[in-house]
Amino acid sequence: MIPFKEDFKPSTNYKPYLLIYTVFTTIIIAVFTLGWLIFPFMFTGSVAIAAGLFIFILLILIVVVFVWVQLYYKSIVYHLNDTEMTWKRGVWFRKTGIVPYNRITNIDISQGPVMRLFKISNLQIQTAGNSGGKAGSEISIIGMEDAEPLRAFIMDFVRGTAPVTAVTGGEETPAASAAAQTSFSAQSQEMERLISEVSEIRKLLEERK
């Protein structure tokens, strides 16, 4: 079921994926950075001390990464309503944003080999103000299991059509009801204008007799 007018988060499969990705990145960075700090011990014959120090620092970094992944996942929140989508995320530096549907130009789905193992994808949302000036997407809906239905749901709003079956399996959505009311109101106003013009023409004809 597509979440609508309620907060939603990435799939829980995103947490182990993010943990593996972050730990792997941390180990690579640690090898190149901590290696320079521990390298002098190698010339003093203290290989065991150097190795122990490296492993100790690396374990501390892994623990920090594990805690950060839990907090980061908890901070990610998305929300969809009739006119726009909002998002927020971040542990130390919180980021929030609002993207109106009328600014969205395209939505791409990306999935790397590791993400494929966890059956998750990212939705890369392009906007009118971003696609011509900067590379990449303005916002990414990350770690979603059912990316294609969510993409189709948002694109229905972008195209101005009501996503009926995506939400309730056939019931009318608030967007569809609002669109129908707007259309009926516009038709009523047009009819009243025509009637008023006909009345004015009739009065002018009667005055000339």
C-alpha cells in the first residue's frame, strides 16, 4: 500500500545495507589515514603494538558507525500529500525540504548490485529548478522496496491525474475529489457568464424596439 498523507520511512532492509556500505567505507578510509599514524611504530620493531592500536581504533570507529546508522535511519521521514512531498533526515546536521509536484520533471529508479541483494532501490527526483543547473537529483527517496508503484503514484500527481488505484484499490482519492469539484465549479461559472451575456443582449434588443 502506498503511504499517503502519513509519514513513511525506508525499508528496514536499508539499515543492514547502510551498515555494510558505511563500515566498508570506514575501513578503507582507516587503512589510508590511520596507516600514516601507525607507520612510525613499524621502524621501532613494535609491530604488535602497531597492529593492536590499529585494530582498537578501527573497532571504535565501527561501533560509532553502528550507532550512527541506527540514528540516521530513525531520522529519515518522508510525507506525501495532495500538492507536495516533504522530507527530513540527518543526525548531527538535520535537513528538511519541500518539493511541490509541479516542480518535478522526472523520477528515476536506481539500484546497485548490493542494493539488489537487499531488494531495495532509490528514487532520484529531478526538478525544474535543478535539472538545468546542477547534476544529480534534488532529493532521493532511499531504500524503498516497492519503488515502481511509489514512482507511478507520485508521477500521477505530477501529470495532474488522480492516483486512484495506487492508494485504495479503486476508491476516489482526495485529489480526485478536489479536481472534480474544481472542474464543476469552473463549468458553473462559465454557464452563469453565458446566461448573463444572453440577458444583456435581450435587454438591448428590447430597448431598440
